[in-house]
Amino acid sequence: MRRRRIGPFRFRWIEWNRDKIARHGLSTEEVEFAWRRSLGQHRNQRGGSFESIGRIPSGRMIRIIWRWNEVVDVWTSDGAARVVFVITAHGTVA
């Protein structure tokens, strides 16, 4: 089954969420990689956030809690981009 390409997307990183994922041993690049290649769908959570499960380049599975950012308005050459704000990300149980 072929994956449907959706996007474009941009990520909004601030010191708060960078520090939060770093405490779990993750970089912004790893989280973005896993989010873009998440397994299955992005599942709705309470309060307007979503959960995604993905694999970072090392093979480690991670859980990403995120929401659509309503603050930043990013434009690309193709039009408006959706902005992802990562709340946290951490390793999952196998």
C-alpha cells in the first residue's frame, strides 16, 4: 500500500520543547524524521493534541505527542504550510 503524501509541514521548535525531548535523549532532527515516517495514523488525544509512533534513524521507536500550531503562519512557494508543535517525545515499549 502506497503512503499518501501530505504536507508541506514545518516544525516550531522553542527552547521549552527542545529541552523536553533532549531529556529523553532525542534531537529535533530525530523527532522530525520519525514524525514524517510515523507508523499508521496520527491518533487524536484529549485537548486537541495527537500521538504518533515512529522510528528514528537508529531504529529506536518513539512516541511523539504534538498539536497543530495556531500561532505561526508559515508560507512556502507552494502555499501555506501546516505547522507542527511537538509537546514531547520519548522512547516506546517494544
